Amino acid sequence: MKIGYQNLHPYVGMWVTADGYIRHELLPNGRYDEARGHRKSAYQGNYTVKGNYIEYVDDTGFTADGEFVNGVLYHAGMVLYREDK
């Protein structure tokens, strides 16, 4: 059963680079799952959002951050766009 994201925090859902190589799924439970190319779940961990700022802590303890600007996620030199299904 797929979770309907429409009634959740506006940033929950799938974020994808223009070429589709990197895919961040921000889950409603504060977890994320990042796929890279054909490698599903390349990175997983927790995230928190404060305003337009997002902080990631992967399961190994590595941290990263990003910012949402005008519906685009800027993260670690990458630009990710909301994928609407």
C-alpha cells in the first residue's frame, strides 16, 4: 500500500536529480532512503526539517544538509526536483 503524501509535510516524498541518477525519498517517519543509479538504498538515515533547511544523518553517522528554495532541493552540490506521481 502506497502512502499518500498529500496531507503530510510538504517536503515528504521523492526528490530526484534532473538525470534521475540520485533519488531521495523523504519518508513521513523522519527517515530517508537514497538511491544512486541502479543501487537502491545506497544511503539511509534520519532527517530533520526546520523551515526550509534539512539536515541528514545517515546510519553510519555521516551528516549533510541542504535547503529548499522555490520548490527545489539544493543538497551537497546537487539539485533535486520534486517527483510528483
